[in-house]
Amino acid sequence: MRRSLVLLALPAILGAASPATREVTLKTPDGFTLKGTLTVPPGPGRHAAVILAHQFRSDRGGWAPLTEKLLGQGIATLALDLRGHGLSTDRNGEVVAVGEDFLASAKKVGFDHIPQDLEQAAAWLRKQPGIDGRRLGLAGSSVGALSALLAAPKVHAVAVLALSPAGNAAFGEGTEGHLKGAVSRARAAVFTLASEEDLEAWQNSKSLTGLPGVYAKGVPGKAHGFDFFAPHGDTMAVFLGEYLRRHAPVRPKAEVQAGTKLEMKPEVAPAAAAPAKTK
């Protein structure tokens, strides 16, 4: 059954309290020190959370417009500076940062390791107080979006937002096939947004059409990644809120048995409907 997303006013659930924010440091197996910001809304209980992966030559601050909307729905965020970007330029004591050229930067800092970085971030996030590890989402822009889609199966993401998924050359030959395989295995609700004149991003999005749980939206023009916040930011927040805040996965029966190791497989709708248009 197709589940429609109904646009609701973002609830004012935060009241007068402020979110709890702290800086995060993660060390990757190949030596990068990744920096990020974990922001958890106030209120009791455990919160759903979204890991945010920005686009090339940006940093975690680029997600501010969406972060604010997610916090308004009681959803925590972990915004990372991807390897070679922002404050994540230390690799074993040496400064290794991206330059202006995408392919040279991809080789220099290892963009093909970003999906593993997101998996590592998810494993860390699940151990944090106030976070419901059964309700994690991923959001990415450009190379961050492609990385988020590739990471989704091992992250066990409930929902994935992918803005202009691109950067295939950083991941080698056969990226489109690997992308389709990852999304098929993920069993997540996936919303991709790409401009029809942004050829690689649009082709990657179209290649996912028809896969379970995927809604691939094309829009006229050449807008890319964070350019979509102004016209579509509310739609993005409603999509993530629908699957993360309102539809928590059912707890497996095995969870009641002490010491049982669980395989997290979020339950989502078999196909994602088009998110409701905002006014």
C-alpha cells in the first residue's frame, strides 16, 4: 500500500527549552579525524536522528536550514564535516584538504571512503543517550547524497534524503549499478531530488525509479544540492519526519531476550509516495 505524506504544520514541540548541542570527534580507520555537531532536541525519551553529509567544498554549516526544521519536529541531527572539508582535514597529524578540482580532491582525501565514514558515525550515534537507534535517517547533498545512498544498507537507515546525488567518478566504474543494489538492499524510504539539466545527478535519480521505497523527483533547471532548500526545504523536513518521527519500527520479539544480538531492519512502506507540496 502506498503511504501518502500529509503536510502538517511543523509542531512547536520544543517550547522554551533549547536543544542540547555538542561537538563530536571521530577517528576513521585510515587516519582522518572527523568533526561534527550533534544536536538533540529537548524533551524526555529517545529521539530519531538524521546524519547529514554535505556537498563538495562545503561543510556541516550548510545544513542549517534543514537542521532547524528537523529540530522543530523533535528529530536530532548529526552534521559532519566530511573528510577533507571544514575542520575534518587532519589525517594522522597532516593537513589533507580538498582543492578546487573534484577528481583530484576525491583521490587525495578518499571520497570513496565517505560511505564507511557514515556507517561509523551511525554506529557511534546509536550509543548516545537520548537517541533512538532504531530510527536513524541519512541526508546528503551531491557527493554526500551519493555516499548516503551507498551507506544506507549498513546504516540500516529508515529514510534517506538525497539532493542531487552525483560524483560517480569518485567511486569507480559501475557506480550506478552499485547504487541501485545498495538502495534495493536498504529497504528504506528514499526521496531523491535533482534538476533535469544536472545530468549526472538526474541520471542517478532516474536509475532508482521503480525500486521499492523510492520517489525520484526531477525539477526543471540546473539547481544543485543546497540550492533546493529555499523552494523545497519544508517538503524535505516533512518527508523525514513522516518516516522517522511518526513511524517507528516495530521492536522485534527477540529484543525482549537479554543478550540477543539484533539485526536492525527498519520497516517502511513498500513504496514512497510523493511528498506533499508545500505552499
